[in-house]
Amino acid sequence: MEFTQLIQTVLIYALPVLFAITIHEAAHGYAARHFGDNTAAMMGRITLNPIKHIDPIGTILMPLMLYFATSGAFLFGYAKPVPVRFDQLRNPKRDMIWVALAGPASNFVQAIFWALVLVMLVALGQNERFFLEMCRAGITVNLVMWAFNLFPLPPLDGGRILVGLLPWKQAQAVARVEPYGFFIVMGLVLLGVVGSYWLRPLMSLGYSAIDLILYPFMALLR
């Protein structure tokens, strides 16, 4: 990939990625505070300042290395997790579901926002490729984060949602996987299991849902 093309791609994705990870992590913190845990608030992590959520390795180095190594075919990264003490929640098992769900939900809302901006730009006759591609990147990045984080294995949000939904005995069994969950998920990603059987179907569903949500708005612009 040519250097100029790489720079263009980085610039197109930079803003959507920063918003996606910042709002995702802040949403966890807001939800935790709402349900009784002030840990993130006391540590200054309930903020829309992206610097507070950027992990130098997970947010910057790893995605760039993977981008170069795979010519853009595979990307993965992560932000600093917002600290949540589930034992401080008013109803730990139930409230855990809402705290975990807040992050992916924020990404789905952002995907709708970027899609709405894209529709408005097209309706206004805006043909500037940079802005159109940024909107498309915003939709894709947020749908990837939404779908990936819902994968039902701790420490991902979907795993914590599953723990909250299961009866105590089964929930404890799933929770014990958490120390090894990241490595299991990465193995499944490299084997193509997550992409083929989780990400693609869920993202397809996400795109369809966004089309349905925006259909009335698009009809008004015709």
C-alpha cells in the first residue's frame, strides 16, 4: 500500500475510531455511576476526552502493526477498560447487564449517527470523497465494535451480559473463563470463527436495522 494512501486511510478512520472508543468507554462509566458504582468517576474516566481512554499499545501500536502486516485485511485494537466494581452496584447481577450493554449500545447509536450524516451529505449533493468515506468508516467501525463486544465470552461485554442473564451456578462457570477469555477470543478470531459466524451475520443485521431506522428520513429527502 502506498504511503499517501495509508495516510488518507488513517485520516479517514481517525475521528470515527476516537469517537467510537471514547464514547464506548464513557458509556460504561456513566452506566456504572447510575447503578451505584462511582469508581470510574473518582478516577476521572467518565469523560469524553479520548486521551483518558487511549491505550498506547492497544489503541495505536497494535492496529497499525496489524494494518501493515495484513495490508488492511485484519484490524484489532482496544482502549483502556473503564474500571467497574460490580460489587458496588445496587443489584450486581442485574445491573452488570446494563453496564456491559451501555458500551455496545453507544456504538450502535453512533453508527446510526454516521449513517444519518452520510444520507444528509448525499441529499445535499456533497461529493467530497473524504467526508463520505469518513461517514462510511464511522458506520463500519461502530458496527464492528458493537458486534465484536457482544460476543458472549468474558471479558467482552457480551460475556458479562451472559453472566448477568444466567442462573448463579452457570454464571459462575462462565465468569471463571474471564482470565483466559481474551486469548480464547483471539484464537477464535485468527481461526475465522468470530468473523464468519458472529461478526458478519451480526453486522449484516446491524446494517439492515439502520436502513430500517433511517427509511422514513430518507423518504422525506426524496
